Amino acid sequence: MINTIITGTGKFVPENIIKNSHFLNHKFYDENGDRLPKTNKEIIDKFEEITTIAERRYSDSDMVSSDMGYLASLKAIEDAGIDKEELDYILVAHNFGDVREGNIEVDIVPTIASRIKHKLGIENPYCVAYDVPFGCPGWLQAFIQADYYIKSGDAKKILIIGAETLSRVIDPHDIDGMLYADGAGATIIEARDSDAIKGVLAHLTRSDTKDHMSLLTMGRSNNLELRKKDKIYIKMQGRKVYIYAISEVPNAIKKTLEKANRDLSEVKRIFIHQANGKMDDAMVDRLYKMYKLPKPEFIMPMTVQEYGNSSVATLPTLLDIVKHDEKENYDIQEGDLVVFASVGAGMNINAMAYQF
């Protein structure tokens, strides 16, 4: 029996810590272009209360997503102890490519995966490198695609990366811009032949485009003067995203566990996309209520408070932190059943059951 096993992880977390006080001198407007009536301190305090985000990380001005993805990949390859030339695929999840400081234009030709393969110095032409733009669930969707490759016998070793510089596509006059951050995470998965079932047990993906496609989009600045310029920024209908996420993500996790013939009571850790602390808590609370079970302590490791929402990078970064015992009260032991889940622009949701 061929199993899909995580053998290495790595991350790159920028050193530039951006505290909420960074936004005290910003001018915030609503979507109609009207200045928000509250003081910036009131706005920021309320933002932290709702999201739990106190700080986030921004990349250096000379660094782009492919740079961060490359550095995270080096760590994952070393952690797995593999020869980079043995990789069959490099899959890179992102949304905006190599956005450069002061230039909001998307740059994705050649692909970010091709750029990272080049930076890694891989000579093997049969190591196929391509990108997966799928909103915040992109890294997990790339993982799901990689599982299909391995289970079909098409690949034995795959590098999966999530990298993003969201700080360069936010509207500085939109309070939602305080959510976003930069970073990268990388994971090596390999085929393992075993009589025991472990690794990836089941997964599920859904795309709700009929009624929810526009909950996360690109749009003009809230500042009417900037709106005249030919630039677009990431925009979100926050309340609707919250309602959608807490309604549908728990259902996706439940269906995934059912596909795996496992019960929520067996799950030791839930790795969920780090978008908003209160929203993540609400999703997991709802999940346990669906099973009529009490929510265990230390079931869901969190990094959003200090790292913010780095989109596709949040899950692989979180996995690396826990895997290497960098978060107190959280670890992973052999045999542990865990769940991965994410939600984001599309609107897309995915979930995976995985046994270490």
C-alpha cells in the first residue's frame, strides 16, 4: 500500500515585526470613501479584539515571494534529508507572484515554481514545477494534488510551498489591510510502501462560486484620491466571510473525517488556516458542537496573533513550528491523527485527515 508521508518541513518568517501601533498614523476610510469617525486607537483596539492579531511580519524591501519560498524549501529539503535532484514535482501556492516593493503589479512569468527550482539549482528536467493559485487554501490544495500524484504512482518525492507578500497588495486606507502578512512555508512529501494505513487518509475540496465568489476580490482603494489611480488592492467582505467560514468549514472537516472512517474524538491537533483568531475559534467550537463533544484544550495551535494572515504560508508555517516543538503545549507524536483545513478566495474550502 502506497502512503503519502510528510518527511520534511521548513519555513521563512520575515524578521520585520509590524505591531498594531504601526497603523496609528494611517487614514482609514469606508468603502464609500468616507473617513471613519473613530480614532485610530479605537479602530486598532477593536481590530485586535475581533481578530486577536497584535502584530504581523513584513518581508524586507528587496525580497519577493520566490526568495522566501526558496529559503523555506532549503530547510524542508534538509529536514527530509533528500537529494533535491530526486524531486518529481515542485508545487507552489501563491496569489500574487513576485510583487515588488512599490510596484503592485503581479509578476508570475515564469512561474514562481520555476523561479524557486532555478534558485535551488535543480538540473533534473523531469522535476516539474508549476503554480497553484487557489486563494488561501492553495498550499493545502497543492498537497491534495501531490497526494494524487503519489497514490497514482506518478511521483515519489514532491516539494510543496506556500509563499506570499500580502503586505504589498493591501489598501493602506482599509482596516482589513491590518490582517495581512508575509512569509513562506515548505513541505516535502514522499511515497512510502507499508501495510499500515498512515499519512494522508482522506481529503475534500469545494468551490462555492455561485453566491460567494465576490467575498474576496481585488478592488480600488477606499481613499477616493487613490481610487482615481489605476491600482487595485485585496478587498474583503469581512462579515460575510466570517459567516461563510464558520458555517461551511466545520462541515468540510466532518465530511473528510467520515471519508477517512475516523471520529473527531480521535483527532489530536487541528491545523486551520490562520486568518482571524476569533473566526478560527468559532469554526472549531462549531465543529465540536456538531459532534456533541467538549473542545479539548490545546487542540488548535495558533500563530495569527504574532504572524498575522500570510495566506498560503500560514498552514505550512504552523506545521513546521509544531513539528519542531517551537510552540509550548503543542507537539506531534507518532500515530497522532490531525486535521488540516483552510478557507479563502473563490470561495474555496479544503480539508485533509492525516495520521503521523
